[in-house]
Amino acid sequence: MKNGLDEKPDLRKLTHNFSAGPAALPHSVLLEAQSELLNWNTKGASIMEMSHRSEEFLSIANGASIDLRNLLSIPTNYKILFLQGGATQQFSQIPLNLLARKGKAGYVNTGIWSCKAIKEARRFGKINIIATSEPNQYRSIPDIKQWDIVSDLSYIHYTPNETIGGVEFSSIPDTGDIPLVADMSSTILSRPIDVSRFGLIYASAQKNIGISGITVIIIREDLLGYASNLCPSTLNYRLLSDSNSMYNTPPTFSWYMAGLIFKWLKKQGGVECMSNKNRIKKNILYDFIDASSLYLNQVDQKDRSWMNVPFLLKDTSLNFQFLSESKKSGLLNLKGHRLVGGMRASIYNAVEISSVYALINFMKEFEKRHV
Ligand SMILES: *Cc1c(COP(=O)(O)O)cnc(C)c1O
């Protein structure tokens, strides 16, 4: 008898998922979650049915935190929080917790996600735009030497990888003593980073960490305790840190899935190995696009994203055909973001090199047929 469990993996083998988020997950991790869904670790209950204060769940939660600390070599003076609300909630939570230190903050505008962060932060106090790449349609990173950094800022916020525009910083900006705050939702764990250069790092889980519903915050301890009086308890970093991210019930299943991904990453050889694989993936795809006469990526070569590769067809009348034929060939979720159109291939950690080759082969064939 078919129980559905045998069929789905076979169908998955015929597809390649380039979703921008929630994004592809490693096949082996899904199988693992499936195998212990009804009965976690011989406890006779699902992880979804256990108290977040139980010994069992605490071992999962702490294990995830320790594994992430090892993967990114997070120094001991940083706290790791697993929170709800997505990266979007951080757009408010960060100013609510950090703005009061000096009364104003600096923001760098490199695209749609930075703009959203800026718009929210403005509700809470004075925000200076210290650099912007809007004048060149967000096709590059504003030269760090030209940033308008004044000394009395509570923090400087930037978006290391713009998921929609496909623009990524290739190095960490130097902001001196001013804490650097980074929205790493679509780049975290794709390559090694020096966490000690940051005041706060945050990332939604549904790209490189796991499934939606949980957000990872890595915060330097000395930045805890500046929340404004109006900050709700559920958003107060100090309270959340003191309660080990369990001020109220956390999203337990999302936390568990993040833990499985961290174990998978360790097995893959860690972030260094991921970065080697990711470098190959983005190089072969950009090289192919640049050499073709149909496809186009408009981002400055030095600032191109490793994780999100937007591209256009020079003949836009072929857009619909490209998307419907690629879907039929098992290449899923190549449609560009609704705000910018075109196509986008997101090639996060869980996307294999073979999937990128499958995409390139399709693009080659499509170009042959239509140009
Ligand atoms: C996906 C994403 C977000 C939004 O995450 P939510 O979980 O939907 O709030 C914010 N910033 C960046 C850079 C993203 O890629």
C-alpha cells in the first residue's frame, strides 16, 4: 500500500526549487523530521506536543544554540535569541531597544529591504540616511568611504544582502565604535563572517536557517538593557535574553527545524565548505548569464549576491513562456519578486550545484529555441 511517504521523495527528485523564501530545505533534513514527526526520540509524542519547558525540548533548544555558536564562531560576549515575528518585526524591535542609547541612528539604503527597515524605524525617532544607492537604481553598494558617519549614532543599520535586488556587500563596513546592525536574513550561514564586528545580527529563518516562524538574533551583551519604556515585554531584548528566549511560548517546531539544519551544516563541513559550494554556484550562473545574448543581470559585478540571482530576458515578450516552460521542466519558483518583475533564482545553501546546472541547461535550450 502506498502511504504517500514513498511517493513524495521521488517527485522531489524531479524538481529543483529556487524559491526566495520560504526556501528549499535539504532533502535529508526533511526525511529526518518526517521520521521523528510522530514519535520524537522514542518519547511517544511529537516535538510539537511537548512543553517548551520540558527537558526534551530544552535539550533541542540549547543544542541549536550551541551548534549555531560553533558554526559562526560567535564569541562568548554575544547572546543568541530565537524569537518570533520575522525580520520584519526586527525593523521595529531594533529601534525600540537600541535607539534610546544616543537618540538617533544611521541607516544605509541599498534596496527594498533597507527601505522597509527605514520606514519602520522612523516611527521611533530620528533616522539619518548615511548612504544610498537609490540614484543608480540599487545596482551597486554605496562606496563605504563616502558614508556620512557622525559619532553620536546609537547604531548603523544595513542589509548585507538585498534579497530582491540581488545586491550584496563583499566586506563588512567599518563603523568604528558605532554598533553595526545587520539584516542577514538571506545571507547568514552562506559564508564565514566575523561576528565580533557587529553589535547585532538578525535573520528570518526561512532562507538559510530553516522554516518560517522563527528569527535568530545575535546581540552583543552590552547592548542589552536600553529598551524604551514603551517597548512591550515580548519585544524587550533584555527580558528575552534573561528568559533564554522563553519569555512566552516560542515556536518550538521552527526551533527544532533550525536545530536539524545546523546539524546538517556541521555534517556538510560547516560554513567554510558552504561558502566554497556557494561560490561555485553563483560563478557558473553569473558567467552563463553574462555570456548569453538573451539573459541579463544588471547588478555591478563586484556587488552581486551569492544567494539571489535576479535576471531579465532581453526580449520581455518571452517572460511568460520562460516561466511556464521552466516550471514544466521541474524548475520551480523562478518568478521575480512582484515589485521588480523579471526572474530570480535563489540559490541558498540547500540548493545543490546540480540544480544550478539544471537551470543553466534549461536556459541554454530556451535561448537556442528563441534567439
Ligand atoms: C525575507 C527577508 C525579510 C523578511 O522576513 P519576514 O520573515 O517575512 O519578516 C527581511 N529582510 C530580508 C533581507 C529578507 O530577505
